[in-house]
Amino acid sequence: MASIDKFDFSINALGDIRALKHYNAMVGENWPVVYVLNNDEEAYVGETVNAARRTEQHLANAAKQNLTEISIISD
């Protein structure tokens, strides 16, 4: 069954993303996911097998600093 988990798009959420687990699978660090970074006006959609690492990379990108939320979609 698919799950959608929402987090603030901030450095403070990285620990929660790393610990994200569904059905004994570590979704945050070793699972294929689709994710959406967004604010009230724009969105970025991506896919990865390491949501925590990819979130860190996006947080370091100045062009994405205006985004406020990340939704991680896993199955």
C-alpha cells in the first residue's frame, strides 16, 4: 500500500526522513520513492532511492531555498 509522508523542507527534518520506515523497510535511505518539494506557488517532482541524501542535496541548492515542504511517496 502506498504511503505519503510530509515533512518541512529543512535541515531539521533530515533525521525524521532518515528514520522513515514502512513495513520494516528503511524508506528514507534505501528505497525507491517519488518526492515532491513545494511551496504555495511551485513544485518540484523527483525520484530517488535515498530520500535523505537527495533532500540534503536539494537543501544545498539556492534555487530551492524558497520551497517549504517535502512529501515522500513510497510503496
